[in-house]
Amino acid sequence: MNKIYLSLGSNIGDTKSNLDKAVELLREKVDILNQSSYYETEPVGYKDQDWFLNIVLEGETGLGPEELLRFTQG
């Protein structure tokens, strides 16, 4: 198993629901060991947008780096 850390953020729609759904989808391939509390961050660069709601996950997966990237972007 490979230990991973993922940082997730959302600033569109129901941000908490979006993050919760992402966590549930990740559980298909990732054993989530720990999840941070939710925290808000100011956008960087293009500032004329809503703030982000974020979480960080610690997990383990049998996927390699490229497989995990494809899974998270798919």
C-alpha cells in the first residue's frame, strides 16, 4: 500500500457537500485514515471569486502515482 496525502478544495455551489461527495468517491480506491477539519482559504491569483472550503486527507491506496492521478481526474 502507498501512503498518500490529498488536499481538496471547492468554491462552487454547496462546497461542504462537494467535498463530502469527493471523499465518498475516493473511498472506492483509497483507505482514508485521517481527515482534517474543514477550513477556508482566500483564492490566490484571480481574487474575484468565492473563498475555498478545504480539507486534507491521509490515506493508503494500492494505486501508483499515475493511476491515482487518473482516478482523481476521471
